[in-house]
Amino acid sequence: MRLVGFGRDPDISRAMELGLFDVRADLVADALAGADSGRAGARFPSTARWWPGGGDRLLPPDAVLTDLSSVKGPVVARLAQAR
């Protein structure tokens, strides 16, 4: 398993320092390339704003998608609207 991180500084730099990811990606598309799962760690409602804009289309149809916040309902609703 390879963990690819994507995000803004200083958060992503700190995550890399802590060893939370194996490699850092500069683009969401690079972070999700070849992935069998995706985890969104952005603050809510940020995830609901950016993920349906392309993140869901970058994963294969059978990939697992989840977020690290406890509020999934609005994300799922936005994904349904975007399709």
C-alpha cells in the first residue's frame, strides 16, 4: 500500500514530516491516480464543495470513497446532485 497526500501548506508539509504519507502529490489527479480508495480530510463543508467537481470522477467506479470528518450526508447529497 502507498499513501499519497495532497493538500495545502503548512498542513501537508507537517503531515509529511510526521510520516503520514509516503509521497506528496501536487494535484488531486496525481494523488488519486491508480488509487483503489480515496479519503478526503478537508474541513467540512470544503469537501462537499471541491470533491464533486472532479475527485469522484478520478477514482474507478468500484473504488471506496470516504472522508475523515463525521458528516457524510451532505457530501453524498452533493455527489448525487453532480451526477
